[in-house]
Amino acid sequence: MKKDLFKVIFNEKIAAGVYRMTLRGDTSEIKRPGQFVNFAIDGLYLRRPVSVCDVEGDLLTVIYKVVGKGTEKMANAAEEDVFDLLTGLGNGYDTNPTKAGKKPLLIGGGVGVPPLYYLAKELVKNGAKPVAVLGFNSVADVFFEEEFKKADCETVVTTVDGSYGLKGFVTDALPQEYTHFYTCGPLPMLKAVFRQTKTGGQFSLEERMGCGFGACMGCSMMTANGAKRVCKDGPVFEKSELLW
């Protein structure tokens, strides 16, 4: 974990209530896709955890949805504004080729999509040919389809109302063959993925976090291996660990 100042390079709206922010700073503690950073927000006591979407050199990209006062302040940030960030938080996804296999499946829902982009790039670097299934409520919510395709990732988009891509949920579009899966999204989606997948896989979970690095115990949950802290022991857990 590292505490540092990051300068906003750009901050733009990319879907309904969803923003992409790129910042410049020390990214050296970000080692794996699936890790997250914690933003200090002026006037608010608790930091806001946001998953890492991409890292290139000293540039960090995050995607977040405006859901409260903290993210609203982030959405109003301008170029050259500075944020205090804790970086390198969480364990991240295991991208070992032995585990991922040749055709890993990435399953993302809404703002659970961003960490899978960085993951897709890492898997491709390792020689894999990932397939991404990205789920949204409607066409207004869709983002990053083209980015996944440019990362050499076969990409399928679903929308609940059928206004774009395939009508239905991500579980309606799962391919027949894949070697391992990685997923991130809302809890009902994750539980549906748990029930319908047929291989080992890794789930990135969300919980309310007080500190983000395991000190407050506020995000503890019970697993097959006992109580675990989502921020410190996760947010990524193996399918076999989850009691669903």
C-alpha cells in the first residue's frame, strides 16, 4: 500500500452517470488487475474505494458511477485537480496461465466491467484468448465495448431491456466452452454466475469499507476458510471459498 498525490489528466462522462478519470502519479504499488485505490474526498471522512481500470506507466484510469456525495465531487473534478490516493489495495486476480488457460471468460456487470479491462490486457499478454460478456441495463449504460475489442478480446454485450446487443442477462450469453472465469458486478449477478458456471473461477466482491486495508474489520464476511476481510483478503475470492 502506498499513499500519494495524483493529478487529474482528464475526467469525462462515458455513460449514464458513469465517468472515466485518468490521473498521473506513482502507480508502482499496483501489481495485479482487480486491485483498487482509495480516494480521499475533501470534506468527507471516509475514503471512496474505486477499482483500477487500467495502468500505463504513471497513468491510472478508473471508472466510477455517481451514487453519492463522494462520487459527485469526483465527477466535478477538473484537469490539474489533485487527489490523495491509497494505491495497491486488495489482492487482485490471479492471471497465471496455468490457472487461466487458453480461453478464459470475463463476466462483468455495470461498473463491475472496469477491472476486467485491465485483466483482459494482462491475459492477452500471457497468450490467452479471452471472451468478455458485459451486461448493462440499457443502451444508455453501455461503455467500453470497443476498448475490449481493441484489446483483442472477443466481446458480447447484453442489455436487460434489449435496447442494445443481446436481450437478457450475462448468464444468458455464457459460451459453452471456456477454461476459467473471472467476474465482477452486483451481488445478484455474481450469485447467478456462481450457479451457472461449470469451471473454477474468481469473484471480485463489493462491501462497504471503512479503511480499505484491513484495520477496521468492517468488511468482514464468512467464507469456507473462515472470516475474511474483503478489502485485505479480497476483494477477489475463488469460487470454492464462497458459501453460496
